Amino acid sequence: MKNLDRLSKIKRLRTWGNWSIGIGILLMYLGYAFFAGYLGPWLKGQAWFMTLLLIIGFLLTMGATVIFMVSGMVSTTAPQVECPACRKVTKMLGKEDACMFCGQPLLLEEDSRQGTNA
């Protein structure tokens, strides 16, 4: 089983996006369910509560859209490297990242010519 502490940075962004969409949709549904009285009589007919949950859910869903857009744009410019453990090609963000498939920690090698003053 893969170590969950070693998720790649692109996978973490997408995971945040997925959770934001799920929570946003759940909040919007709960707002309507309380307003309609499906979940008890406490907040039945309270339009302010439904509106509040609908706005928060909508903002979370739109935020997730932005997260997915950013992760897609970052993913197109990320360098591709071959994982030494599973031999699959994965993308890296930054100098340190983890393999998208097996979670192997990866380091991006520095160019050896950077240290010379030629």
C-alpha cells in the first residue's frame, strides 16, 4: 500500500479540489434540505440559512474550479522524470516531490555547470 504522506504535489492540489467540490455540493444540498424541512422543523422556511449555505457551497465549488485550473496549468509546465522505483514517467513540481504512482521521494538534479564561473 502506498504511503499517504508521500503524495505528489499535483495529486495534493487535485485532492483539495475534489474535497472542495464535494463539501460545496453537500452544503448546498443541506441548505435546501433544512429549508424544505427534510431534516427537522428547526430551520424549515428559513431563507437566510438556505441562502448562506448556498453561497458558501457555491464559493467552495468555484474555488475548486480555480484549483483544478491552476493544477492543470502547472501540470503542463512540470518537468517529466522517470521514477527509479517503478520506472514510470511522472511529473515534478519544485526540486523535491514524490512519484505520482508509487510515492517514491524524488529529487531534481541540478545542472552541474551552474557552479562554474565560465
